[in-house]
Amino acid sequence: MKRVKDGDETRYKLTTHEEADPDGVATRFICRFKPSMEETLSVYNFDYDYAAFRKARQGGHTFQYDDGGIKSVHLTQFLFRCPVPEHLIESVRTGESVKDDWATIFVDIIPIRTPPRYGVSSEFLQPRYNESLADEKNRFDAKHEWGDNHILPRIEDSGRWENFPICRPSLLEYYSDEQQSKAVAVPDKDANNGNTEIGPKIHRLVSCMWASAGYTTRGERFAINDGQRRMLEWVHYNKLLGFEHFYLYDNSYAYSSEITLKPIADLFPGEITYIKWPFQVCNNNPNNVDSPGERSSQYAAESSCRLRFGPHVDWIGQFDMDEYLVPMGSYTSVLPILDKLDKEGMKILSFGSWRAWPRRDLIQ
């Protein structure tokens, strides 16, 4: 995207990577802030084309005609950030823009509409991936596809989602005054990458959980309604392992508001942050078929948890409540393992998974 002037008005032009504005090399939405009416271009949290290229699934295509594309894209949703205009940052950061629980700053989201891209993902990579770029003949030709002067319609003539409220930051909404005083966000030296350096963390080890009090299996053959019992046992067990806090995204509300996980969360005041997550996702009924979108509610919840609470914790564990992490060898807690990994500079740890078989002589 490149900004062009039309009198006193700013318009947007589809263009090549080389011609694009620095903040328009990889964007999909125009963000318009109200009431100031300032506009910024959205930023992705990671490069979807490069993720498709690296995983090399389905021939390295980000999107395909038959099923919509690779699951890692479909399941995590299109998450993006709207950079806040500089003079609004302090008001948003401090929560001052929310007055008596009412937002005073809003955002409109205007999609930048282009035809779907069904080629191999390397055709669309940014120039900074020069070692991975497709050869010149197979590169996406923006001028051939869009012409030399493809100006987008005015925002007022475009389809858009209007008036998303800017809420208080998660640090202010979910943490005590004492905890807030320990975690102070400091702007990163490289402002363009959108990262921040965070002061002392609030928690050492937490869990991001998407769960429900009940659900039906694919094809609705069976109904499972023991989520409260499972949750109670799961939280008790993981507290023994060293988890000190749990962020619970309760998906019960997608189906019912009568039986939820709230009673269990209330048993652990100060240890469970409870978030209603009422989102339903289609493609969850066919039985014994591949369904890329079937659990995107879970992946969206976990992504939300990482973005909202990740900056204030050292480590996040993501497990379902029918999955139990078992320390092996001399370890009886996860914390010494994390201490070891910190010294080695490790950031991500994956675990092997095996089905558990009960010892009948010990089951009581």
C-alpha cells in the first residue's frame, strides 16, 4: 500500500513491495480512529505467507481452492494490530480513554480488498526474505495484477466495520494495583516492530485454558457434561506442578448460560482469571471428516490469551483439561525445568504425548 494525495484527502494505492510505504509492505486493513479520524495501516503479529513457506504443508500454499488453505492460518484466525496514533498512546496505555466504564475512543476497520492469492506462498514473500523468494518469473507481479494506478475507493465509499471500542489495557483490567506497580511497560528502542520491554513479570508460570462445562462430539452422537469435575481436578493437579495462575476462557456460553465453569473458578479467588468466551465455530458437526475450522474458537482464545497476558508472565503452558503434564526422572515440579531452560536461552518447549493407562491396583 502507498498513500497518495487527492487534494487535501489521503487515498490508498495498491502497489509493489518496493514502492509501498514502510508501514504498508504487509497490511490488510486500514484502521480509522475516532473521534480524531486519524488512519493507520494494520500490522500482522507474524507473516502468514512465511509460516506457510516454512511449514511447507500442502505444497507451501497459504490458500488453496479446495479447502481454504493451511490449517495453521485457518485455526489461528487473522489476528492483527492497529497501531495507535502517537498522541493517543498515553491515553490508551493509562486507561484514561475509558470514562466510567465507557470507551471514548473507537476504531473503524476497513478491509483492503484484493483477489484471493492461490499461488505458492514464496511468490508473495516480502523482499527481506530474499533467500527464500521465488525466481523473477514466478514472482507475484503487482503491476500486471493491479495496474499502475489502482487507487482504492474512498473510505466513506468502502465496506467497513465501525466503532470498535478501545477498552482498558489488560494490565489495568485484570491485575491488582500492587501487581500493576511491578509491571511497567517500557517502549522498545525499535518502535517499528511494535514490541515492548516489560519490567518485572507478574507471574512465573501460568496456563491459558479454553474449556467448557459440556460439549457434544462430532456428529452430535454423544454429549459430555463433566467439565466442572474435570476442571477442578486439573487445576488442583497443576497447582502442585508449579502453575500459579490460570486464564480460563469459558466456552460453555457458546451453548448454554446455565451450566458453566464459573462455580469452579470461584473456588480459586486470585488464582483463576475468568473470561466468558461464547464463540461458536461452524464445521464442528460432520463426523470422521477433516475439518480445518472445527476448533478455531480454541486457537483464537489461546492467541488472545498470549497477546493480552503474555507480556506480564515468564512462561505460558497450553494444555487441554484432559491432558496432564507429568514431570519425569528427578523432577516433581515444572519450575526447575524452566530455570534450566532460561539459562539455556530456550523460549519454547514441546512435550511428547502418550495416552495414560491406569494402574488398577493403585486406582483407589
